Amino acid sequence: MAADNCQPVRLLIADDQELAREALRGMLKRDPQIDVEAEAASDTEAIRLCQRWRPDLVLMTYASRHDRSATTRAIRQAHPSTRVLVVTMHEDTDYLVSRLPSAVPQTHCRPGGDGCVL
């Protein structure tokens, strides 16, 4: 990952909604320490693009209609140095934590249904 005087963090955005990817890219491209290298619209594409680009970080959304645990696990196993940041508005944090324990080493959930960062 990038330090203060090093190369920017190479980022892959993974979300099935094009509008969400565009919004995330728009926010993140303003930061000179972040280089959005690729965007994935599906789990399969996220895994393939990780193989091709070897990002430092994957920013992945987690919605109730998708189970991203297998994708997260596959990325972490194939690319141990790649970090995966999972962002969700899913309200059942117990479910999320039970689905991703081996794939996501740290979990932080905001109380009150404001979402969860895994």
C-alpha cells in the first residue's frame, strides 16, 4: 500500500451497479494517493481483474442479494497482499460477520443500521 511519499494505492472497485461504481470512482479519483485501476460489475470479473491488475485494495459492496464471501475469500487466497474493504448497508451484522469470518480479518459495524465496514 502507498505510504506518504510512495506510489498511489492501486484500487479495484467491485459493485454490480454502474451508478455506484461511477459515484465511488468520482469521489476517489480526487485523492492523488488513490489510483482507480479497474472496475468490476460482477464477482467473476472482480476475481479476473485482480489477477490482471494486482490491486493493493479492492473496494467491494455487499448487498443482501449477493453473497460476496466466496469472492472475497478467492481474492484473499490468490493475492494475500491485496486488502479487501467490504462496505454494506446490510442491517443484519450477525449474518454478515458469520458469512465472512475467514475472508475478512477485521470487522467494524456502526450501530443503528447505518451500515457496516468489513
